[in-house]
Amino acid sequence: MDNTAADAATLARVIEARRTIHDFTADVPPRELVLAALDHARWVPNHHRTEPWRFYLLGATAVARIVELNTELVRAKSGDAAAANKRQRWLAMPGWLVVTCRRSENPDTEREDYAACSCAVHNFSLCLWASGLGTKWSTGKVTRDPRFFAAIGADVEREFTVGLIWFGYPQAVPSQTRRPLADVLHDVG
């Protein structure tokens, strides 16, 4: 097998093996590894090269603000016990990244830019997975709250959230299946 075929086989294994991780160890991943994955995340197809993604790598202060905001939102909807459980779970997340997309006055451009940002999140996830780290991509109500943007120092008028990405070393890797390709492939002549 030549290097190109070996690289393709390795890439295919990483893509098929990647899973959403729900539980992480307490170990914080090395910053250099995360920054390298973010650097690779930028190399996605992007119509008109708008490069609309913005990455917010969150430290303890920003995380605390988001956890408190989410606790408040959960308490209002589901009560104190649910809020306390969610708060405890979120505080246990070892790594936090927010990915936003620049807004556009053109709806077609904004849709294309959102797709590019989603691809960037996937590149980030694949790069981390190849290094032994997992991710969980969240898009819950808290990520659309204007106070969320204030908590990370983003401008809600100029960008919107693509996702809150938790990352770290997996405690467990869930199994996963997909329907056969024949179930979703339409050959159109």
C-alpha cells in the first residue's frame, strides 16, 4: 500500500471511529493539542473564502459565567434539582470551545457560511479524535441567549452560535451504527 492509500485508510478509520462523548475524565487536554486541532479546523471548503468561523476557547471565568446562566435557565424550566444536576455535570467538563459564525445580510451567504463552520467543528472533532480526545457538540437554549454572547465576549449582532463544544479524554466510547449506504443513496441518471 502506498502512502496515499495508507493515509486514506487511516482517515477512513478516524471518521468511522469518532463518537460523541458524553462523559470525560477530569484531565485537561494540552492546550497545544487543542490549538493544533483548531488550526486544522480552518481548512474546510468555504464559498468566497469568507472564513466566517470564530473560535472562543474558554477559561475558568467564562465557563463559570456560562454554567451559572445555564443553571438559571434550567431552574426556570425544570426546577432546583434539575438545575443542580445540570450545574454539576457542566462543571465537570474539562475543555470548552464556542464556535460562532459571522452574520451576513445575504441569507444564501449565511447558510453557506454556517455549513463551513459546521465543517470546521467536524474537522476540530476529527483532529482531536485522532489524538485520543473526544468532543460533544451542544446547541442548547443557553447558546442562543444574548447573555451567553456577553459571557464569552462575542457580539450577538455580528455573529451567531454554531455550537458549544466540550472536549477531553473519553471516560467511555459509545458504540454506533449507521444504516447501509444503499438505504440513503439515490443514483440519479
